[in-house]
Amino acid sequence: MVEQVDAIVVGAGVVGLAVARELALAGRAPLVLDGEAHFGSWTSSRNSEVIHAGIYYPLGSLKARLCVEGRDLLYQFCAARGVPHRRSGKIIFAHDHAQAGELNAIQTRAALAGVHDLVRLDAKDARTLEPKLTCAEALFSPSTGIVDSHALMLALLGEAEAHGAMLVMGSKVARITRAGGQWQVWLDDSAGPVVEAPVLVNSAGLAAQRLAMAIEGLDDAFVPPAFYARGVYFTYSGKVPFRHLIYPVPEPGGLGTHLTLDLAGQARFGPDVEWIDTVDYTVDPARHARFAEAARRIWPALDPARLQPGYAGVRPKITGPGEAAGDFVLSGPAEHGCAGLVNLFGIESPGLTASMAIARAVAEMLD
């Protein structure tokens, strides 16, 4: 017998859990399915844990709108639920005056997106905030912060479960069929569908396209291509003389190798950008020299012997090398014509920051 639930969410990363919470609060208690042994095992646990201010994204994009909206929702949620976080602030610096135009573009784009608290710094101003930072010019973002991503996911899950949601790990979805107005989920080891619901949200992240291709009745034209960009982090053992997050101007495919701090003050440098064909979290120690060079552009006195291979994450992109960065794709019934179905594609950075805003948008699409 096929179990009947109000809604099904596939993928228990930070966005999937935020969607589950939003649906549960709206009275649609969902079943959350994830193929791994622990929630948030992919992108959500392999990032820099930064709460982005919303300053990089093109006017009118979902990334721009949902990052700013999600940032405010996230700070409110963390404060109300006791999730460890801090408004650490971020400095985006130009190595030389030739990069000033890029700082101008960032500031203009941020203002259009509704971020009006950026402060322009000259070299002296930057040294006042961070005496060990050498730069020509910079921007200071007081709204940027950091969060304990695991604690955040626990809080989202806890509130979702308190309103009727259920999480089942180790459940790899093989296919999804349609019968009687219900989405029926088949698992890898099942001879038939095991659960059905009138609402299905595909929040499978790196596997979102693969899952979408296995949904009966969904036209392949509504499934964008999938590209993977690995970002490696190197950690620094010992104290660093910085209190803020330090970013260079962005590079193609990412935001450049930057310095972030966790809530304990531990520093890490990264991520870089490496296009790969399959999901692979390998950290090659041979990249040490390249990381040391990039890190020294932030902190010339860095001791390279204290720089160690950390971890890697993979960005679920919908555009490839040399192409303009893709936007979030929230594809609902109005687009593909399948009632009760929402597919989420390309939920890379600032996905964590935007997670609660994405969840609200998904609920609105289903309403």
C-alpha cells in the first residue's frame, strides 16, 4: 500500500529543510526524503557559512531579490531561535587602482538590489579596519555575516517536525510517477511506489536535474543543463590578524579566493573554481602553492607552512565555463504545467542566505 502524505520534499539540505518548514507552517506537513545518512551532506555542509548581503547579483535576478530578502529572514530566524551567528562584516578590496571600476560596479549593482549600507574605503580607511590588509581601495559591507550552518539546519528541521514534517534519510529516489493527481515516489530498492502526495518539491541540489529527468510527465525542455564547479578550501592553523571577512574583487565562476572566519575565529582560504565532470570532493595537496600565493595577496606575512588542505564543495551550476553566471531557477506549475510540482535548479551561492526566501517563493508557487 502506498503511503499518503500532504507533500514530499526531496533533498534535506538547507533549502530543502527551509521549504519543509515553510510547508509545515502552512499546514502541508511534508515528508522529506534524502539519500544520504545525514542531512545537509552535500552543498549545505561544504561552504563558507557566510550570510551574504546581496551585493553581487544582477538587477532583476532571483539571486539579487531572494538574497536580500533571505538575509533579513535568516538574521531574524537565527536571533529568535538561538542559532549561533555573527554580523562580522566583509571587506571587498582592490589590489590596485585599476580594479576601482569593479568596485564601482559592485556598489552600483548592490544599490539597485536594495543594499545601501556599503561604505567606500581608501587604503587608509581599510587599514584602520584591518591594519594587516594591503590594498588600493575597498568596500565595507556591514550586513555580511557568518552562521553555524549545521545549527541552522537543525533549527529548521526542528521547527518543521514540530509542525508535522517527517525526515527519512537513506532514501534514494529512483523515479516519480503520476497517478490520480498524486506524485508517487519510487525508491531504488522498491518494486513500486512507496509514498504519494499532491505536492512534490525537487530540492535535490547537485542531483536536481537527474531527479527531474526521472519525473513522469515533465517535459525535458524544462530541465536546464547541469555543470559542476568544485571549490577547495585550505585552512590556517593558528591565529590570523583579521576580524572581518576579506574578499578580493570577484573572478569568473566565483567570488575569488577569500578569507573567511568561523564563529571560533578559525580562518580558511577559498574557494577556488575548478570545472569538473562529476561530483568529486577531492582536495589535492598539490594546490597548496596556488593557495599560498592567493592568500598572500590578502596577508603577505602568512606562514605557508600553516596552510593545510581543508575540504571541498561543488557548486550546482546551470551555466558552464565562459558563460554568464546563471540565476536560480524555481520552476513551478505556471512554467511546466505539472500541477503541484516545483523544481529547484542552480541553487548555488547565495543559496544558504536565500534559503528561507526561496522557501516562501516555493510555497507561493504552490498556492
